[in-house]
Amino acid sequence: MFLWLKALHIIFMVTWFAGLFYLPRLFVYHAMTTDPISNERFKVMERKLYYGITTPGGIITVFFGLWLLFAYWWQPLLAAQSGSLWLHVKLTLVTILIGYHIYCGKILLDFKHDRNHHSHVFYRWFNEFPVLILIGVVILAYVKPF
């Protein structure tokens, strides 16, 4: 059962990250848009990506992650053994990623109500943040450096 849970956790994590990589890229192009037709098209694309793929992917990832945590790793986590430090750091990164996801939703609402205040350059940099989180999470989960 453990391997199935882990596989499902990873599958939905990939889905979540795909959305978190693409949504800010849409923000880049949306911030560069000047015509009303393209503006409305980006609003639809962003909404469908955020609510149809990214958010469900994030929720299901967290669900399977918590299932794994409570079913298999709760004792080392609660005991704060030295071997579980990687898990504490990973959970911190995941919490930061959830905050990033929620902030993407705020940006989505800003675009929806035509009150975006950031340039396409801001979104190009903003788009790189989940890459850093992904690198950290993968290294922590597989290398377990602590």
C-alpha cells in the first residue's frame, strides 16, 4: 500500500507543479497584453488552469502526503528524531509552496478585476520560485541529507 500512496502522491505533485510552472507564464503574457480579446482569453485560461488543474493537483498532493505522513512517518516526526529533520524541512518548503499557490490565486483575481500592478518582468522572476522549491523537495525526499 505504501508504494501506491507514494506513487499517487508523486503523480499529483507533478500535476500541481505543472500548473504552478505554467500559470505564472500565463501571467507574463497576460501582463504584456493590450487588446481586450486577448485579455479575456487569458482570464479564461488562467481560471481553468488554477481551478481545474493546479488547485485539485495541490489538494490531492497534500492529501496523499498527509496520508503517508500519518500512516508511515508519524512516529519519527513526533519523536523529532535526528533522522526526520529532512521531513521537517520538506514540510516547511511545502507550506511555503502552498502560500505561493494561494498568492497565485490572488494574482488571478487581480487580473480578473483588471487591477494587475506588476510587469511581465516581475512574473518572469516569479515564475522561477517553484523551481527552487521543487529542487529542495526532491533532494530532501530522495537524498535525505540530514
